[in-house]
Amino acid sequence: MGEQSIYSTRAHVFHIDPNTKKNWVPTSKHAVTVSYFYDSTRNVYRIISLDGSKAIINSTITPNMTFTKTSQKFGQWADSRANAVYGLGFSSEHHLSKFAEKFQEFKEAARLAKEKSQEKMELTSTPSQELAGGDIQSPLTPESINGTDDERVMPEVMQNSEPRAEATQNALLFTHSCGIKHFQKSNLK
């Protein structure tokens, strides 16, 4: 589906003067359309404004951004990625409030999207239990299975210098599906 406009309004656009970092510099001679866009492919929200064919705002909304109402008709936010501070002058307090409300809504959506993508990355980057040779490396030890060093419970695993591959594989399978008690009774007799 790509990127599409999800909310638009009109405002006068300003940037903070990069030299003084104090004065507002108008970037449009008149009110222009300022739009929120959503890119469903990348799960990203942006604020975009064009003056003719020139992009005067291209700001990706991140969870740590804040939109601040500085007067009844003016609001601003900083975009560290674009190294810019943007200001918007609206024709009414209502338009400013609606823009600020949408900013908060899309900022929250960006935060949730970021958390979701981090969870996916954590799930896909967990270390595999397979070694290069294809053997299963078991995190199970006699202590982790029954909490003791009792040789009566697992005689084959403890008496052999190397655990049998099939016992180790069965331990992993049964630990996850049937539980440890079932494994101890049925597979180590």
C-alpha cells in the first residue's frame, strides 16, 4: 500500500535559525498544507509539507519527540534526525489543538511500532541451540532436571563421560512438551 496521507491541515511553517538557534525563520510566504503520512510498509509516521515542489518539512515522528504549544496559535517540535526545530502558525486555536492531538496519537503509534519491531528482532536474534556440527547442545544438566546430583535418577547421563545424543534430544523435546517427570519415568529406565 505504501505511504498515504492520514491527516492534513494548513499552517505557516517556520524553522529555527541554525546560526542563532533563537529566531524563527519563515519557510513559506503563506499558509501551506502540512500532512501526517503513514508508511504501512515501514510502519513509520511522518510530517510532510511542500511549498510548491520544495519539501519544507520532512520529519519522521519518533517516540521521544514532543510537540509543544507555545501560544494560542503556534506550536513547535524538534527533530534530531533532521537537525531542525519546526514551528507551525495556525489560523485558530482549534487547528493547533487538533494538530497537537494527532501528533500525540501518531507518536504513541510510533512507540508501539518500535516496541513491536524490537520484540521481533529479539525473537529472531536469540542464539540457536544447534552447534556447527548439527548436534543439539542441551542446557539441561542433572541439577536443572531434578535439582540434585542424585545418580539414581539419571544413571546413563551421569555415568557416561558424554551424554547420549538421543537422551539429550529427548530431554529437550519432553521438557517442552510433556514435562520433566514424564521424561524421567519413560526415557531413562
